[in-house]
Amino acid sequence: MKTNPKLLCVDDEPIVLEGMKMNLRRRFEVLTATSGAAALEVLAREPGVAVVMSDMRMPGMDGATLLSKVRVGWPDTVRLLLTGQADLESAIAAVNEGQIFRFLNKPCPPPALLAALEAAAEQHRLVTAERVLLEQTLHGSIKMLVDVLSLTNPASFGRATRIKQLAGELSTAVGMKDRWQVEVAAMLSELGSITLPVDTVERLRTGQPLTDDDTRMMKRAAEVTDQLLANIPRLEVVREMLIGAAAPPKLPRVEVPVSERTVADLGAQVLKVAADMDALEAQGEEASTCVGLLRSRGARYDPVVVRALEKVRGGANGPRAELREVKLAALRPAMVFARDVRLATGALLVARGYEVTPGFLERLRNFGADTVQEPLWVLLPAVKPNGLGVAA
């Protein structure tokens, strides 16, 4: 059943709002507010408001200021301004600053008002549909690339999974508001490894020294990754992170507050630390030792990110994951493999650091008995502060 679009009318005269509600209720789900502050409260509790129409002259917060705030907080909501002739100059400024869809002179004939509101609702529908399409395209493309990596190169997929986990923790620790781009960059950071020989991938996975040929091939692999991602919309920041993570540090390094950093720059430094931390841990070093080694390298890493690493991995206290030996049949979602899982033939199935998912358990059903080497070593989720563990 088709529902009417939500319209929020804002005016400091209740009688005007009642008239609008009566005239527009057949075409819209009409909400009302008698002030700018009240309008923002309505938007905060009512999801999916398509159109906001506000009077210009109101006490406290005028219409132009309100619609500028709406643009920031609810950018998909289409904005209209009702104004008298004396407010024309202010209305023009509001169009420029608030990116208002239309402004209408008062009094506005009902047919003209209805036509403007219907055009605004259609604009909202188009903007929303385009955003949803782009998001679905983005998510689908990323999933496809990650699935290709998991099938063709389990070792690199395992490394990407571990880097993603640590990068997410570091992003939170340094105060990044939205960490999804860092996590996507981490999962795609190993994509180019599908072009690398098995020996090179193994040296990367185990933290062994790389040959000159390895280094050259890795550079080409990074270029392949960037070329693949260039065809996917809305991954510009992710690409900048990957390029920045691979670039040599700019010296001398000057510490810049997080609030003054771009998402791409800070994300690149998070990825750099997460990847090198994983490489050190691959050599069998304790986490606290690895943190000390990274700290000792000085200007190679961002000090803000290194301090965050000390917080999430360097301490001896806090909840710890439990290491346990299990049979294949005892695997449960949320367990993390502490060691590589190999088939009976010796081929790698999944690398250490992979978190067991319902999909992975379903995939195991395709393997016959005794085709996977047992026992398996897993990490159970860390014990929570209240002392309740996770049942195996």
C-alpha cells in the first residue's frame, strides 16, 4: 500500500498550521511545529521526513537558520521557505547557504503551493532511490571482491580479516566517528595478492624477510588493487587510505590533533600500524613485545595511533580470549582460529585470525569426514567484566 510522504510545516502561528494540515492531508502525512527548535525535535523522532516547509520570520530561530540546520542533520530532506517580499534578500541568502529547493512568496496560492510540495516530494524520492542504489552497488561490489579473495587466496584473506579487526579497534581508540571506511580498506588491502606467487604470500603471512622481487611484485599488486577499486563508486576515501598506508612516512613527523585530520589521512596511519602489527605477530612475538617494537621505530608511525595501539594491545590487564583445542564438530560462530586450518592434503582452508561464521559452518558441510586436519585451535570470545564466559 502506497503511503503519503511526510511533510513538516513550521510556522509560529498555530492557525496557519491548522489550515495547511486541512488542505494538504490528502497528499501528505502532515507534521507541524511552531518553532525552529520544535521542528528539530520532530525530525529527531520522526524518521523519513521527505519535505520541510518553514516560514521565514519566526521568533528565536528564523526559517533560514532552521533549514540550514536541517541540511546538515538531514541532508536528504528537501527544504522549502515561505517568505514575504520584505524578506527577499534574506531568502536569497537562505537559498545559497541552506541549499533550499524553492522559496515561495506569501501569500502563496494553494495550487502553486501544492505543485511546489509535490515537486519537492518527487525530488526526495529520486535522491533517496539514487542513494539506496549506490549503497547496494557499493556493498555488493565489496562483497564480491572479498569473496573472490577468500576463495582464491585464503592466507591473504585471513591476514585481511586480522588487519580489519585491529584497524577497527584502533579507529575507535583514536576517536574516528565512522570506522566503516577503514574496515573496508583493510579487507581490500590484500586484494592485489591474488596476483602474487604462493611463496611470496607465505613470506608475507609468516613475517619472513621479503626479496627484492617480492617488493616489486607487491608494488604492482597495490596498483592492481587501486585499478579495481577505481571502478566502484564512493570508494575514493578508501583508495586514499590504501595509497597513504603504502607511502613512506613524511619526515619530520609533526603530531596533528585528530580533530584537524582528514579521514583518509588518519585511516591510512591506522592501516599502516595494523598491518605491521600483524606482520610482527605472525613471527610469534607476544603482543606487548610487538607494540614495543613499533614504538621503538619512532617517526615511522603516527604517535596518536601508536598510543591507541598501546591501549588496545599493549596492556597486560583486561579481558583475555581463551585458547582452546576443539574438534571440527565443536566449532561455533564467533570463535576465532588461533592457528591455520588445513585440509588433510596440507592445503590451507582458512588462515589464523578468521572468525567462524554461520556461512563458514555451512560451507564445512561440503567436506567429507577426515578431510580437515584436527584438532583445531580457537580463541573463544574474551571473558566479560561481569565474569560470564561464553559457552563452548
